[in-house]
Amino acid sequence: VHPVPLQSVVPDAGDPIVVGFSQLGSESKWREANTASIVEAAKEAGIQLHLQNAEQSQKRQFAAIRSFVAQQVDVIVIAPVIQTGWDAILQEVKQAGIPVIMLDRAVEVTDSSLYVTLIGPDFYEEGVKAAKYVIDKMRNHEGPVRIAELAGTVGSTPSIDRGRGFRDTIASQTDLVIAQSMPADFTTTQGEVVMSQFLSGPKEQWPDVLFAHNDDMAIGALKAIEQAGLKPGEDIIIVSVDGTRKAFEQMVAGKINAVVECNPLLGPQLVQAVSEIMAGRMLPKRMVPPEDIFTQEMAASELESRKY
Ligand code: GYE
């Protein structure tokens, strides 16, 4: 696949490319950065973007998608809140002849021709990275090591895959046990609520490690941990996912121990994919942005260059 200069597909005069984008919500800093990246990249490329925020409701996503079909947009982009339940609506879009790009999260469909490509991170690998960090960090800790997990939105790909990647990786370590696991919907508010539930039992049941499926929930959990009279980052080792500036600040403060990066800045890649489709070119079925892991030691020097 050869990249094409955007000018060649976005004519100076005449009709601009029209894209309908069903964004799943605005639940986290990651999501805000993701939306901003797409709005900005579309603007730069002269693409007319119709953006609808579904506030974490699949039904609202269906309504948005149907409105894009009615408007006969050129391309529909979907960041799906959960994995399942997409077959029928994607068939409708296919019948209307509109190409679909899946962004960020994946869908489980019986017919893979229902979308052109998925541009999104490898969530399973993120879970693996988080687990490897925990295994290494706790190697001298006398077992059993109790792990609490703040999971994301139930049925969403990042929550399912991060959870699987983490579990598969710790499976061989008999000392490491996931003692508590609950969803907290990827929000700071829920992160705090659920973490205080984790800490409501007797002290022997408190966790040694917290694995949060995103930074926002980890940041919410910090409050609950401090409320219980514990030192986050010391009494409870904390690893989360995303790599937001806010999480980096907490790493510098010593309260979060490690953050697995998940890149939300998908705008440029998305715009590129839209122009390839409009130019009639083929795209790979899956495009994965590169990602890293950061620990407290690197946090201070990296903080300034964080873009989200
Ligand atoms: O990790 C979380 C957001 O789907 C990768 O959704 C995204 C996740 C991200 O709410 O912060």
C-alpha cells in the first residue's frame, strides 16, 4: 500500500470528502485526545466531518450510523463501545454502499467484509506488558500476591483483551492471584467507587497490586487508597493503561508505578485510510500503532513530551 498525498484526493474546488464518525463517548482523557486528533486531522485534510458522541450507548451509535447513511456520507467511521451486536447495522451500511472503517475497538462479525479495516491498538499485548511489569516488580515479594483489577466497560474489546493478556501472562506464576475484579466503566468516578469497595473488607483482603484497565480509573482509585490511609505506589503497586499526561504526573509523584501506553492519536492514520479508500486503493485489514511501557524512573523526562 502506497501512501498518497492528500491533495491528490481532496480536490481544491468541488465537493469535499464527507465522513460520518460515530464516537462511542467521552468517558476518559484517552477518548478526549482521540476525538481531538480526528477532528484536527480531518480539518487539515479538508474533510467534512460529521461527529456524533454516543455517550457509551450502542443504541445511540446505531442511530448515528443510520443518520450518516441517510446523509449519504462517503465513509463511515465507528469507534464501537462493545464488541458484539454489529452484524445487522453493518449490513444496512453495506447495502447503502458506504465503506466502513472501525477505529480503536474491534467488532465481532460473521462477515469480515462488513468493514474495510480496523485501525486500533493491540489491547491483548497491553495486558501482557502490564502483567510482565507486575511479575518483575513483585519477584521478591513473599507470596501470595493479591491483585485487584479495575476492568473497563463490560463487553468492550480493550477490557476483554487487556484482561486476557494479563491473565494469560500471570497464569504460570502460582504466587500471583487476581483476588478482586470489577468493572468501573473506564471513568475516574467509578474507579474511586469500586476501589473503595475493594478496600472495604478486612485488611488481610486488601490488594498488594492494582491493575487498572485505564489511567482515569487508576486516578480515581488513588483517592480511595489514600482515604483508607494507604500510600498508593508503595503500599499498593499500581499499573494502568493509556499513558495520559495526568497519569505521568502521578508517576512523577510516586503514586502510580507503571503505565502501559495506548495511543489515542489516530487522526492522521484515519485520514490517510479515508483518502486511500476514496482513491480506490486496498488497505490492510488491521493497522496497529506502536506502543511502549513507562515506569516511574522514566516518567519525569517523558512528561514534557506527552501529547495527551
Ligand atoms: O484505554 C480508555 C477509553 O478504547 C483504547 O477506552 C480505548 C479505551 C481507553 O475509555 O481510556
